[in-house]
Amino acid sequence: MTTHQRHLSAPIDPVKLDRLAEVAVKVGLQLKEGQDLLLTAPAVALPLVRRIAEHAYKAGAGIVTPILSDEEFTLARYRFGHDASFDRAAGWLYDGMAKAFSDNTARLAIVGDNPMLLSGEDPQKVARASKANSKAYQPALEKIVNFDTNWNIIAYPSASWARLVFPDDAEHVAVARLADAIFAASRVDNDDAIGAWTRHNAVLRERTEWLNGQRFSALHYTGPNMELTIGLADGHEWEGGASTANNGITCNANIPTEEVFTTPHCRRVSGHVVSSKPLSYQGTLIDNIQVRFEDGRIVDAKASRGAEVLNKVLDTDEGARRLGEVALVPHSSPISKSGLLFYNTLFDENAASHIALGQCYSKCFVDGTKLTPQQIAAQGGNKSLIHIDWMIGSDQTDIDGVRADGSRVPVFRSGEWA
């Protein structure tokens, strides 16, 4: 069998997988010589982990440290763990991560676990474990959301995830199809992937520069089941594509990405909206989310499926009912065109304009690195243990930018840039 034949018979194209690893290191992280790298991944993603290590060391990495997870290991806790286990988390590990990020270690996360892994487990235990983990993770999360170091998230097509996305296909076919979808969305399905990302980042930069030049005070959304005004934080700044972290390194935090985003004013959101796509959250599919905002806070929330989990999320803390992000994505994005529900926010959020409950990004403020948490809060930034994106855009969504004097500028018409 020739090398070419082996590549054709493999469910995951090794050439494109290697290309994804190279893009993660050179575009996603722009890893610098001597910089350490902390990498988290599911154990099944070892083929990608190994390629990332190779490209990282070729780029001059100091030490590459992988931390692996495993689905069966996770399930063992729910099946055999004592009840008190679900109120605990490995805070020592997250403290170590926070110290690493403070010491200029880059962060790379590979997602790939079955998004519905915990769907059959006790939802009370899932909620308790999630809350405990969110609290423990705060020291590391703050370094990430404050963009203290360069970081990146990519995906690996595990068999359990592939079976969920393509339930009617044989496993090897499902894995191949998910791999192809990931490679296409990540722009590594061509020989010049790095050039493709350079061009894509330039387009996203044009969008952010235009929006930042407009200085809108709010966005007004209209469409089916939607009448929503999202005030924008005072001194907000739009971001998208490549951004410069506080350590001076320009990176692409998400691969793929189609969004431009900023920080809404957490006390200036009003109206109602219905989700345009399901939200997969910790083993539960939450569908047809319907919420009503008053003075920035969700005062009424329903869902046709997963309502109990949605309301538990909203009760996480005070900031969970307020917005921490607003993002614009055209309906014609490649991920939307694929017609797939990935059950994974890294992909699904790039299929439609979306909003996020919870924690805001301090980098989405002018001179955000110089602002104290108190100043960010005063300018409208939200604080929470959670950050959960869910989709509200469609091909029937119109968005106007509203200036401080009340004048309006078309931003989106029928789901596309106006």
C-alpha cells in the first residue's frame, strides 16, 4: 500500500491534521522562542497532541506540558464517587495554571470529548461539580479572559463526538466526516493554510475597525421572536480574529472563528429574544431558549427542552443573568453553510450572531489592560463564574447600530453585513 493510499483509507487525513497543529502553533499561538506551553486535551487526541509538541519545539518552545482527560475516567466519578466528591475541584491544579500563565506560559486547549457525555448522569451532581469547578478555575480563567497570555483553542474529531454529529453513519465514516468539517472550518483544507488565515484575519480586522469607528452606544435587533436592544459598555472596543495579548504576542484565540465581538453594558439590555440554534451545555441540549431582559437582567426564561438546566445556570450567581459578550456573525459563514450542529460552542457560535451570559472580556475595552475590576464594572462590564454563548442570529435578523444621539446605522440586514 502506498503512502497516498494509506492517507486515503485513514478516517483522519494525517496531512491536514499536521497542518492543523502547525496553524495552532504558528497562527493560533504565534508561540515565541523560549516560551513554555501548557496543553489540555482529551486522551483520544494524542495524535494531534504529538504533532503540536513537534511544531512547538520546532518553534523554539521551552517546555510543552500536556494535561489529558478521559471520558471513562470522568464517568467513573459519577458512577462510583461519594456524594461529597461533587462539591470539590482540583483548585491546586488551577492555581498552578494561573501561575504558569502569569509566568508567560502559552495556553492551548484541544476540545473533542463527547459533548453529551454527562447526559445520562444525575443533573444535580453535574450542576454541583460544574459550580465547584467554576469557582476553583477562577484564578486561571481570569488570566485567560484578561488575555494575560497568548492562548488558542482547536478541535480533534473523536469517535464519540463524531457519532453524535453523524448518528446515521458507521463510526469510521462519521469520524472522517467530522474531521473534514473541522479541517474546512479551521481553514487547513488547502496547501496555504497560514496564508488563508492571514487573509481571513484581514477581513475581520476591517469589520472591527469600522465598528470601532462608529462608536455605537447600542445595537438594536429585530426579527422573528426578537425585539432586543443591547447597550454597549462605555469605552467598549470590538475585537475579532487576531488580537494582541498583554504579553505583546498576537494570536488567534479560537480556531475556527468567524465573529467580531465586544462587551455589552450589563445594565442596559432590554427586550426579548429566542435562540436560533440549540445550546449544548454539559450533557444537556437546551433548545428554543426564550428570555426577556429588563435593565440588563434576564427576568423571565423558558426553553422547550432543558429548561431546568437553563434555570440552574441562570442562578449560578448575580452575573449569570446578565450579558458578558455580544458577537456578530453573518448567516453566510462557512460553519452556517455546512448545515451541521456540532454540539460544541467553538463551532456552533460561529454559525450565527450570538450573545453570552456571564463574564465579560476585559480586553474588549479601550486600554482594558489598565482598567481595574472596579472600573470595568463601572463601565458596564459583567462579572460571573460562567461564560456561555448561545445563538440568536438567522437569515431574518436585522441589526442597527444606535448612536448616542439616537441616530441609526444599518449593521446587518437579513443576517448579512449591511
